[in-house]
Amino acid sequence: MFPILTAFETIRRDSAISFPMLGNFSMNPPSYFTVFGRNIYFYGVLIALGFLLAILFCGKKSATFGIRADDFYDLMLWLIPLSIVGARLYFVLFRLEDYRSDPLSILYVHEGGLAIYGGVIAGVLCVVGVCRHKKIPIPAMLDLAVLGLLIGQIVGRWGNFMNREAFGAETTIFCRMGLTAPDGTTIYVHPTFLYESLWNLIGLLFLLLFVKKGWRRYDGQCALIYFFWYGLGRFWIEGLRTDSLYIGGSGIRVSQLLSLILALTAGTVLLLQSRKPHPPEKLYVNQITQADKEETENG
């Protein structure tokens, strides 16, 4: 069961965008630009930019978690392509009917059609594999990786803005987004891409403060906070969208169900962990620091 697309939605990439709360300001940015006769979609460009910023940021922050920058970059060499493949496969699996007539279109990632949960699942599996190979605690690497993931999501969601996609149902809310078709028809919808981008920005700022203030008590704590925060926000936002993936004919939104499970699971683990003692020396970064000190003293 999929949401029924209206005639307006089929031409949304040609629609002008406006936000009534900003006055009469309106824009009509192109969804792609052309290089040597080939269309390059801003959707893909912004996702790539998000990845790049995430990698650079995490490379600088890696020592905070006791991880060498080189080890993190090695992880990225595997994680980036596998996450894109995972995000695409997740999307395609729930919309197989759309690709049966043209299987090659599955490869047209630049035109849109990535599901964040598929990317997260593939990314986590990649982290597990690389960390085991390099003998790095998985929770410590996840604490670092979720910071980059949030940056990627904050930037990447603006690809949906350029594509005029991933918006919500019609609304009269003060922050509504107007989409005006070439024929002059205008509808006002929830800018859900904006909600999610801002929600993730708040999550990122909180985690950075959380780490800076020394409130992180055990490896994996930042990852759990991310899963709880993202799951909570996505559960709310997904309920507003008009392009959700559904489980068969059940009417149950896949991402909303996963978000609820994710938030409840992470919240429960956080609560249980808060009741346990967590000696500072158990943090991987402190173990590495102590080992370096002992090596220097013995050297």
C-alpha cells in the first residue's frame, strides 16, 4: 500500500517554493545542473557534501573517543559506499513494483530514493566488521560515528528541498511551505525535511555539549542518545509525510514503526545504564591515554 500521488505531486520539481512566514519571498531553485551534457542532481551533491563534512568533522574529533584518525578514515572507505547501497536497497525493496519494468533505474541514485534506515543498518554492520578487524570497541566507534551521521542527515535533508520531495500533508501551520505549480496552483504543506534537519541539528548540538562537559560516562552512550533522539523525532515526522513506505497492505508506516522500536529500545537501555556504576577508567579514550602514559614512562 502506497500513498496516492496527486497530479500536483507528479510535477513538484517544477514548483516554486515559498514560506508565508517570510512574507512574499518565493524561490524556484533548479533540482539539477548540467555538466558535459549530463544532469547532476543537487540531491546527490548535498548528500555527498554531508558525507564530506561528516568525515572531516569526525576525523578531527576522533581522538576525543580514543580512536586514531587513520582508523576512522579506513572505516569511511567501506562505510560510505555500503551505506548508500543499503539505503537504496531498503527503498527499492519496499517499492519493487516501481522498478519491475525498468530494473536499471534501481541504479539511478542521483534522482532520489534513499531510505535512511537502510543506510544506518548497513553502516552499523560495517562498523562492527571494521572494529572487530582493528580491535576497536564498537561502542566507542559508534559514539564518534553518530556525530558524523547527524551532520550528514542535517545537510542531506536539503536535497529533499531541492527535489520538492519528502514533504508532509497539507497544513495551515505558521511554518508551512508553499508549492506553486506552473499552472499557478498552490498547496501549503509541512516542510518535513526542514523539521528533520532542525531536529538533528538540536541533537548534534546537545551531543557536542554532552561530550565537551564530560557527561559521557561509558562507550556507546552517545550512540544510544542518538538512537533515542532520532527515533523519537522520526516517529513524529514520519506521521506527517505523504510518501511513506508501508508494510504490505497493513497501513503501517515502515519508518514510523522502526522509529518507535528504536526510541523505546534505546530509551530503555539508557535508563538501565543510568542505574549502573561507570568508572571513568572504563572509557576507551581513558584506557588509551593511560596506555600512552605508561609507554612514555617505560620508554
